[in-house]
Amino acid sequence: MLTDCSFFGVLNIFVWLQAAKPGEISWESPWGPGRPGWHIECSAMSHRYLTSSFDIHGGGMDLIFPHHENELAQSCAAHPNICEIRYWMHNGFVKTKKNEKMSKSLGNSKTIREVTTLYHPLALRYFMMSTHYRSPVNYSDDQLEIASDSVFRLYQTLRDCEEALLQFREKNPEGSVSKGKNIRITPEAQERINKLKADFYAKMSDDMHAQDFLNAALQEILRLMNSILNQLKKARQHQQSLFLSLAEIEKEVKMVLDTLGLMSSSSYSEVLEQFKAKALTRANLSEEDVLVKIELRDQARNSKDFSTSDQIRSELTAKGISLMDLGNETTWRPCVPK
């Protein structure tokens, strides 16, 4: 990357002024008729909206040379004393199953609007974060299904956590989930919280390796949250330290999710319903269709026709709808189609 602004002058006029071709719009200049080069627009936008010094400049790998080098050259020539871009972040390409670069020219591109008609925006964002930004990412419905399932499970845990804390507060109107003189979060919870924060800072400081954080530290603390929730379900007498641990963990998880752009402004329950609606769209089913299938399966089970019961479950699972039997009640949730 070129950084010495003193080098650039008249000899590099081609960077920002292109000789006009016959019939092209042009303006007179000391060097003859010309038009702005294609790098000028980015220098102009950067200076207009970010000034000549800013922290991060992004773009695709294919723009490193000549576009970004020329953009930097002309920006430094125009603002030699204040031209500074601290970090250049060049992302890998989105590729298809055939390992082709997704592009308009090849006719294989998808818009965000198209993708989010079938998948929740948080699932798309999680999918993009699952690969390091400098590496190519292979777009496929299978990968988006996996990302969607991961975010659904994440919000399901947060919703269960919220409900457990709400029940505790309702049963203890005079108390609260806060640290008292003799009440502390469990040692394991404190250790995991410290690790979560340290890992998040380390991964994001190391060229934004968000995917490592999502796949390791975040999953570890979600498992702990579910473990605490299971303990609370089984415990005859609830220990306030467990509720305090749950509240502290939820706060830290929300903080990192918000930093990553994975924290929705909607409630946990609303997000889960949004994911279910997208799953129904992908399956080409309505909520009523699923409820009818559940009723037919219940009838088959009551008649001990387990073959039909299993067939209905398998048909729905193949469409990304998972049935869950909870006592005498059957509910459903989105899943990765199998």
C-alpha cells in the first residue's frame, strides 16, 4: 500500500483525470480534455462524509490494486497534511456452490432483500460472521439453515433465562436479583464470564475473528446458562446465587451480541416468532397446516399407529419443522431440514 503522499503530483494525473474518448463528456484542463477517473468518486465520498482521516476503509479483495492504491494516492495529494486511514479491511468474495464468485455479471447474485424473504436478517448476519471476513464465504441454503438454527437456539436460551428470572422476581417481590452481602454468583459463572469477556476482546482485537468467538466462547457460556436453567427446574429450593449467576451471564451475553449486531430491538419471544414465520415460508406451510399435522399425528399415536406418527414427524423434519413432545402437548420449532 502506498503511503508517501509527497510522491504524488502531476506525473500521477492519470489517477484522477482520464483522457476523454471521442464523443465522451469531458472538461478542459491544462493537460487537455478529460473526465474524472473512476477512483475519484470514492475519494470524494470519503472526504465528504468521513473527512480525509478515518479509522476503517473496507472493500473487496479485488479493489486493493489499482482502485484503493489510486484512491489513496489522489486523496493524499489533495490533502497531504491530514490524509490518514488507519486500517484497510478487504473482504473475501461470496461464492456459490459451484465455487463461482457471486456477481451481477454472472447472473448468480442474490440481494439482501431476496435472502431475507426466506431467512431472518439475524441469521444472515450470523452466517456472514461464521467465516473470517478476509476469507471467501460459500453461500448455500444449507449454511443459512445452520446459521438460522444457531440463532434460534441462542434466543431460545435467552428467552428461557428471561422467564426464569421473571418468575423469581414474581415469587420474591421484596427481593431482587442483585448481589447482597452474603450472596455471590457461583465461582464457575464468574470464571466463564471472565473468559467470555477476555476471549471476545482477544478475538475481535486479532483482526476481528468473530467466527472463533461464536463457535467457542459463546457456545460454552450458553451451555452453562442451559445447565443453570436445568438446575433451577430440578431444585426444590431455588438458590439466589443461581439466579444472580443467570442474570450476570445474560447481561454479558447481551453486551457482546449487541456489539456484534446480533441483539435485536424486539423481545426474545418476538424474535423466536419471526424465525418460526420464516421457517413456515421456506416450508411453504402455514401455522394451521402444522397444527393439522400435529393433530393427525396425535390421533395416530393414540391409535398406536406409530408408523404413521413417525412418517408425519419425518415429513415435517424434512421441511425444517421439528416436533417436540412435552408431556401430553406437542409443539414445534424450526430446525435444519433432514
